[in-house]
Amino acid sequence: MDNAETKKKKFGVPHIYTLLTIVIIICAILTYIVPAGNYDTYVNDDGRTLVDPETFHYVDKTPVTPFGVAKAVFDGMYAVADIIFLVFIMGSSIAVMVSTGAVQALLVRIAMAIKGKEKLVIPVLMAYYCFLGCTTGAAEGLLVYIPIVLPLCLALGFDSLTAAGIILIGAGSGFMGSMMNPYTEGVAQGIAELPLFSGAGFRSVMLAVFFLISVFFIWRHASKVKANPQLSPVYEIDQARDEKMNFNLEENPFGFRQVMIVLGFLFSIVMLVYGSMKLKWWYGQFCADFFLMSIWAAAWGGLTPSQWGERMAKGMADVAVGALVVGFARGILVVLTAGNIMHTLLHACAGVLGHFPSAVSAGGMYIVQCLMNILVPSGSGQAAVTMPLMAPLADLVGVTRQTACVAFQIGDGLTNVFTPTSGYFMAFLGLAKIPWDKWMKAFWPILLTEFLAGMAMVLIAHMIHLGPF
């Protein structure tokens, strides 16, 4: 028995902080090996900073020292402080609301109403989040749905991975197959000088394929867990959750006070969506929105000021690991930038692709975009870095620019909900209290399947010469 436990520990997945630190060290070593280089950049008419693909040049090496490696974690946290504090404020505010029992009381009644048809929740909710991903490029905005979907899934006999999969993977399928996302597809097509949102028919097929794959895997996981809860990788974590419900209506009253708390929470969600779309809200306003919601919930929930403070503190402690991991992940980009090798790696990839047949080059573009999304998880940021290179490269190797945009779109969206360098993804897991290794253990088949489906889509786009050019 002791040998079995020792073996299990020996081959276990490292803690996410350990894993990311190892990656940072590897990147620092590369700064001593890979030649340093840069592209010149310029600001276009829309105010966006783009890479000039004709200006790559080597520069003096700036290798990252061991002290620089240690400092990269701080610099990474400083660079994404807004996301980190968003997780802390939202996590603590949600903890206050959950402690009142209002949302749980409502969800108990919903769960009892759909008893016997629990699994229908999966495609219905995933269709909603797919729509958000397709139209608004929903990312940080997905965080607000955790306190609704997670306890509902637990009440229906599923696990927290099912809840997170419904939201993240549902939205991700819409993101990859979007026909009208201005932040990724729109930016990429603008750089490639394509008509805005052209190729919508082909992308609608992509959307259907990715959505069906996503629903199939989440449904299969949920069915397995409902039949035997102990098969869930997060079984022990879910057993200790505060969000767990009992179905005793007397212990879950839903009177006027609870109604006001729920209305306050819904209002905060509406304001977040409206503010981000119409008022140009960003993280500071998001935090203020939820901070006020926590005070509203505490007031109607009968909490004293001290109780409110204690629950805020507990909520922050619960999401600390997930919040700070965002800074660790950003440290990778800090090292690559300080060592001036990110553009060198991209230049090398573009050079290699130019020597292969056009079909291989199309698939290679897709792989490059998948890898670049790990280093530059921002969709519009990745488009600004890669598309000025990929669009003219597509012309040279006989690939349509529309196909290059498809490769970017799928490659950008695929790893968003798997790579630990994705800020909103790790923030989501932190708020949901789901370890990254548990997520990967459960859903790596989705990553593999969607990667292969994405490759097929890119190759089909190439074969049919998806245009207009």
C-alpha cells in the first residue's frame, strides 16, 4: 500500500505554481540559446499596434538572469494586477452572496422542478454560452455565472467540472466557430484586408461541429458522474463545498429578503454586460459592480458589518491560488519579451512554413496559432502579432487569406480553456475552486478531438479555396 501511494505521488502532476515556474525557467534558458530579434511595429488608422512583416532584424542578446527569472513572477503579477484583483473582489463578493442562501434557495426549487430531466440542462445552457462566445467573445464576463451554474449542477447530481465545462467549453465552441466576433475574427480579417465577417457560411458549419463535440463530451462526463459520483476527479473537493444543497424547502426559505438578494445579483450581471458593451467598463468597474452587490446581499441577508468582512476575507482566501496563478502564467511572456525571442520564434515558424506544400503550410499555420495562443492568450493581441505575418505568407504559399484567418480563429480559441497562461480561464478555475490538473484529467479528450476537428476545418477551407481571396 505504501509503495502504491509513493508511486502515485512520484508520477503526480506538479502543482500549477511549480509547473509554471519550470516553464519560466525553460524560457529563460532559451534566451541564452535562441538569437534575439524583433519586428518593427506601427500604429494603424484604428489605433492598433501591428507588426511590420518586412522588418524582422536581429538585435543584441538580452538573456534573462536567474534573478530576472525570480523577478518575472512579480512582473507578471504587476502586469495582470487588474485580473488578479478582479478574481479577489468577485470571489469575496460571491462568497458573501452565497452565505445568505438566497441563490441556493432559488436553485433548489429549479432543481426540483426539472427532476428527471436534469441532463437537458446541459445542451440548453451550453447553447446560451455558445451564443455569448459567438457574438460577444465572452471571456471575463463568464465569471459571473459561476455562482448560478455550479450549485445548480451539484444539486442535479453532477459535479463542478460539469458546471465549468458547460460555461467554459460552451462559450469556447462559440468562440472558435464565431461568425461575428469583432475582437478576434473582425481584427484578423481587418489586418488581412478581407471583407468584415466574410466566410460566414463556412464558419456556421464550424460552429455546429464544435458545439456538437462540446455537448457530447460534457454530456458523457455528466452522465458518468451522475451514475457514480466517486468517479469525478473533483469528488472530494465537491464534498467539502459550501455550495452543496439540501432539498428541504423549510431549510431553504425563499421569501422577500431572498428575492431582493437574487434581484440584486441579477442586476449586477445586467450592469456588467451593459457596462462592458455600452459604457466601456473594464476591471475596475467590474469590481465596483460586484463589491456593491456584496453590500446589497449582506444588508438584505441580515449580516452585520463584521460578518460581511469575515465572509469577504474567507472568499478571498478561497480563491487566492487561482488568482495568483494568473500572475505566474504572465511571467512566461515577461521572460520571452525581456529576452527578445518571441518575435524570433514567430519569424522562424513563418520561415519554415514557406518551404512546404500549400496544404502542409495551411495546417502549419493552424499549429503555429495554437502555440502562439499559449504565449499571447489575448485574441486581438495574437491577431496583431501573427496576422501581419500570416496574411502575406498565405499569398506566397498558395493559401487563401480567409483560410489563414480560419487557422487563426480556431487556433486562438482552442487553447483558451486549457492553457494555464489564459488569464480569464485560470481566474474562472480559481473562482470555481477547480485545480487545473483535475480539469485537464477530465477534459483532455475534448482538447484532442477539437484540435483534430480544427485541423480538418482548416484543410477543408484550403481545399475549397475559401475566399473571397
